[in-house]
Amino acid sequence: MLVEGWLARAAATQPERVALQTPSGSWSYAQLEAAAHAGAGELAARGAAAGERVGIALAPGLHFAQALHACLLLGAVAVPIDLRLAAPESARIAGGCAFVIEHPLTCEQPPADTRDGRLAGAAHHGFRHDLDAVAAVIHTSGTTAAARPVELTYGNFLWSALGSAVALGLDPGERWLCALPVSHVGGLSILLRSAIYATTAVVHERFDTDRVLASLRADGVTLVSLVATTLDRLLDAGLQRPPALRCALTGGGPVPPALLERAREAGVPVSLTYGLTESCSQATTTPLAEVSAAAASAGPPLFCTRVRIAADSEILLRGPTVAPAASATDGWLHTGDLGGLDESGRLHVSGRKADTIVTGGENVAPAEVEAVLEAHPRVAEAAVVGRPDERWGEAVTAWVRPRDGAALDFAELDAHCSGALAPYKIPKHYTATQRPLPRTPSGKLLRRELR
């Protein structure tokens, strides 16, 4: 199925609206479209063609957005490359690309009579999108293994944007703040959703607490995408009742109930969400009308997304946001995450299947123990893994980082856990650390680095 090109439509209907606002400057939709056409001309001259993979190794901002939309105009497949990766990791991703954009593309359009047939045909492609065609290849976060490439189609991104709008509503003056890596699906989706909606993306190169805090207070931000650690940092820095914020969409891993309560007390509306690369970001999201409710769930499935819980509690997904190659032979995406649905069909995520600790014949979800530990007022963050143990098979082991200036007492933590956890779930070993726990660029715990 062919649909109207997103950028062309946004530029035609809202030419003067700010498409991207960044610390280094802003572009309207008319300017972004002109820059994308100029960039497409350069890519075509370098030999890019529809269906070929083109790596984008640029920092989040105007030039990244130009390169992204230039690829979509050509029908080339955009492959964002995280600049923080080590050289061998970048080389593995770049190895599957026809070439890699490492410097900003030109912003000057070539004369019409100098464009070859390839560019003319490619430019025409940009006015329509084939929903079955691959738009981007995103690499997974790599929390339990090496990062894997996932092919996401135009249809995946479009249905994700529609589902998100149904859950959160759509303000014509939306200003969605992105301080997530655009090399991951959560960040990239903000740029593409904004183009689909013809609204504004406020893009930061990376998460900086002071800069994000200032933006939430002064830039008219209506939506922001966060993970638990970044929400915690903003609250620690004094975030309260941001004037224009409709919702802080928070996911990327478990969000402790104590953190949600802090956010409510600070007047920060939080919508919990669950998703993964293979589902093109959000799969379930707490609707905006329910963000003040006491229950801490990841919400119901997005519009036209189905959720099923397997016999072993694995979360299964199905629907038009799921990458075509990601489904198993039974037609479902097996997420590797564990959870359950409550009586209202809201999803509660309990952890990763691969992270489950088997201790003395009992199963322990690390995320459940981490949430209890992080509810302690002196604990900033916690990570729980299973350590080989002759007696128990695996011993529940916790790494704990205290809040600034706080001292930890492990006996006190034991007593705290005993009020909320079964005895076999209480950590048998603790390690205190002053360093932040290892995480992916998108904020997910890297438990394998703690084993």
C-alpha cells in the first residue's frame, strides 16, 4: 500500500512550523524538506539507490534529520550508527551498508537540469511511501547478547505513530523532547512520529540533566521520552510541575513504584510504556487519561496491537507495529520478557526471561527485587543477578549504589526487603558501589557485566 510521503505532506500543510528545534538551531518543515532534497541529490550522486542500506554516523540534530529524510526520499534504508560505539562495533554495522554518512550532507539543491534519472525517480519516491518497504534498520540494545539488526517498515512506523496518538492524544502544537539516542528505536521514532504528525521535535544530542530541565521549564515541551534513571535525575534536580508538559513517557525497563510516587508529588504526569525494537518502540502505553491512577502498569496494548501471555509468562506481541521478520512461526513476537495482564487488560512486566534466577528451586525475577531495593530512601539504583552457589544453585546477589551522601547498612536493607519479599528472594550477597551501574545508551541495565 502506498501513502503520501510524510515530510512532503508536513511541508505542504505546515511549511512554517518548526520541524526540529536543537541547541544549535531550528528548521521549519519547508527548510527540512529543502535540506532533505539537497541531501538526496548528494546521496544519489554518490550512488545510493532505493533499497540499499545507508549508514548515518552523525550526532542527533539537524544534520542527522536531514540525512534520515534524504534516505527516505531516495527509498534507501537508513541505518543509524551510535557514535559512542567502539570501532569494531561500528565496523560491524557499517559493513552491511552501501556507504556511511560521516559528515553533514550539502544543504544546497543542485540545478534541476543537472539531476540524473536516478535522482528524479528517487525524489518521486519520496512523495509516497510503500508501507511494506523497509524504512530503517535499528540495532537492539544488546542487554543480554550482541546487538541485532531489526528491519522496520514504513508501515511499522506509521502504525506506531497512530497507536501512540490514540493513547496519548495529539496536540497540534505538540513539542516532543528527544534526549534519547536516535540510533535506537525510542529516539528515532520521535523524529519520524513528529514528521507524520507535522509537529515539532525538540532534539538534544544527549541527555544532560540541566539542559533537559531547562527545556522542560522554558521550551514549551508537551511530551518527553525518559527512562527510570533519567526521570530520577530530573526529580533530584528539582523538576516540578513543568508548565506545558502533558506527559513524561517512561519505559526502557522497570520503573520503581517509589519513583512514580515521587513524580506524582512533583506534579510530573508519567505514562508508563513497554516496547522493544522489534515492535517499533511502544507496544503498550498508559493512556493520558489514566496517568494519575495509583496502579503502576505499562498500560493496555496500543491501537491494533495484541498482547498474549504464554504459559511460561513470556509476553507475546502481534500487530502492524511488529517487524515482519521478528515473528515466530506461530505468528507472534516472542519478546523474551515476562509479565502478566490484569483484569483490565493492563500489562505488568516482571523482568527478562533470560535474567530469571533459579535459587533453591524457586524462580526470582531480578526486576522485582530491584524495585524493592530502590524504594529504600538511601538507595539510588540497584541491580540483581544470580551468582553460582553450591548450596542454592544460584544466589540472589545485589549491587547497590547509594544516594549522594548516604551510607548503606546491609542489615537494614535485609529488614527492608523482608517486609516486601519472600525469604528466598532477599539478596544473600550485597555489593556497594559509588559508580553508576552499567547501562545501555537507552538506559537498560547490563546485568551481564555484573555477573
